[in-house]
Amino acid sequence: MPKRNAFFYFMLDYRNKEEKMGRKFQRLAEVVPFAGTVWEKMDAEQRKPYIQQTKTSKGQNVGPLNSLGILIKDVEEKLRAQKNKVQTITNAIADQVKSAEARHELEKEVFYVLSLTYFGCTFEGIYLPAELGVVKYNLECGVTDRMHMHIHLDEIPLGAALSVQTHTKATHQLPLPPNALGKAFGEEVAQCLLNFLGATDEIPLLFTNDQTLPIVEVMLRQLLSDRITDEMLYVCPLSELFCKLKQAAERQFLGESYFPSALTAQYILQMDCYDYVMGISCDFHEKEFNFMHCALSQATRWTYIISKFCCPNMGIECIPGKHIPLPTNNMLSDIHTDEPKPGTSSIQLSVKQKKCDNACTEAKLATGTNLENIACCLETLSISKDEPHAGDLASNAVCNLAGNDSREEEKPKTCEKKAKE
Ligand SMILES: [Zn+2]
């Protein structure tokens, strides 16, 4: 058992703080060299609280430790806190939807859906952010605003090269450091995000895919650590929101809900019936034809899926480009309805979708016209009617379960919009 001197208590404190930032230690012994370096530089005043802790804990039975040198009662406390947090988040989502429903304004309630991808992770378990996409959404108007940024990384941290190369190659394929695009994950990115969220004292609930939620939350806490308290940030499972919206929409339409659970919602989101839709990704991913892994496209697609399932129940017509992908031959309109807010950084993206024709686009692409100034459409990779997409099959199955047929919005043909950074 390690000796419980002042350094021991500092080490526990150091480990807790680092773990909140996403770092992972397998054993308490791994903390010693890192904590030791900091401890050596601390003066008597800074060490005082830890010395005090040795006095107050002397003679007390602090309880047994587990194999990692952590008090078992602390582990149990941590588990309890995690459980409470999940419950708090679930209640917050339910409250938001119920309160909007009670006001008869469910269709106007605004939600922020976010995707934050990463290059890879270090040995210590620190994830390296790569791309951020956020969508402002409500059921009535669909996607009303979007922001996007690539995250710049100067160099790949020591020991993370394999993870970075493997993960990046298999997913977003963004240029690797030192050629990474965008701005460093710091002050400017944080300000842009907070401006977009209209956040001053309070940050709205942020929704993201359940599968990457813990990673996204750690990266966001790291980004916003100087600007917010722990209690201000709630990164919530999108499946829970989808489920609550779908149930509320069905209650409105049918008087009761048949939609089973957030698990079903997650399954539908995972099927991702719009994963090959063009025209909603950032410039880089549009050019690379890598739509599926673009953070901006992901966040937009998730809201399209919610619209596809909830709007018909609410009697809301799904507008292409706002609720669902744009069809190829439609005359397109801007989806960006809000003017940039004062003080918004230039790296905040203003996404617009404009009309144009495919022939014009292809001709311009072929002649190397400046893509920054082209707002155009490309013919989509339309899904063959003979071979229905797995996502559509799944979504229709669930729709039919709920007595709702949304086939008319299937197999969208899309066009491409321009994204200006
Ligand atoms: Zn992208």
C-alpha cells in the first residue's frame, strides 16, 4: 500500500484532473513521474492543502484500496455520479421536449446537433480533434444554420502516429500534421462554437451520436475548459432526443406512441440512410467524395433522419435541403437563414445551397474553375430502386411498425452546395 503522505494526496488529485481531460492511467505508479515533476515545482503554499489532508486523514480508517490504488468507496462514488449524470441528461432531454409540447411549440424548439471527429489518440488516451460540424435544427424549418471547421494540429504527438494514420485513413482522410487544415483547437475555435450556440451564461444541450459521445465530450471539455464550469456542458445522446421527438410526434398524430425506445432510434441512426448524400459536406470532403466521414455531413444527415421520421407525424412537409436532401433537379434555395452574429470569427462557416445545373458544374470542374465561387449541383449517387439501401429498409420497417409510411421521401437525389470557409 502506498504511503499516504502529502504527495500521495496530490497524486490522486493530479490523476483526477488529468482523467477529466481524457488521459488514462492503468496504474497509480504511472502517475508518479508526471505528478512528481509538477510537485517539485510547487511552493509551500501550494503544497499546504495536501499536507493538511495527511493530518485530517491520520488515524482515520480511509478504507480498502483496489488494485489501482484507488479507494473502493471512491470508485463506488464515481459510478454513482456517472449513473446520476445519465439520469440528469435523460431528464433534461425529456423536460425540454415535454415543455415544448406543453407550449404547443414542439415544431419550433431548437436543437443543436454536433459531430466532432478526431485524427487518432495518444498512448495516454488523449483524442486529437480533426473536424467539427454543428447544425442548428428544428422540426418546422429543418436545418436553419450550420457551422464547420477543420482543426489544425502542428505535429502528431509521440507514440500516436500509428493510431492517427490508421484512424484517419479508415475514416475522414484529412491531411495529416503538419499539413492539417484549419485552426488550432484553442481559443478561436472555442469562441466560434460559443458564438454559434449563442451561449453566454448557459450552453444549450448538445446532441451527438451515442457511439462517439464520450470521446466528443472529453474533446469539448478540453476545448472549453477555460470558459465554462463542469456543470455547464451537457453532451447528450442523439438517440434519446430522436426517440423523445418521435414519441411526441406520434402522440400528436395518433394520440399515443408506438415508438419503442432510444435503442431503436440509435439503430436507425446507425443505418444512416443518407450516408452517400452529396452537397452537404465541407469543401474538402465534397472534392474527395468522402461524404460519409465528414463531420458537417454527419451532423446534417442525423437531422435529416429525424425529420424523415418525425415530420410526417407532425403534419410538416419535408422540404428538400432543409428536412431531407435536395433532389437533383430541384431549384435550390439558401439554407442559411441567419446572418452571422457580431464577433463571429471568420472561420465560422456560412453554408449556402444555391441553384445551378449539373452540366454547368461538371464543365467548371473539368476546366478547373475556382471552386470557392461555385455554388452548384452534382448528380447524386442515387440509390437503385432494385437494391434498396439497408438504411431505408430499416427505417421503413420501423415506420411501418408505427403505422407510418414515409416512402415518398426515399431515395433522394441530391445536389451539391458550396461551403465557404
Ligand atoms: Zn468535412
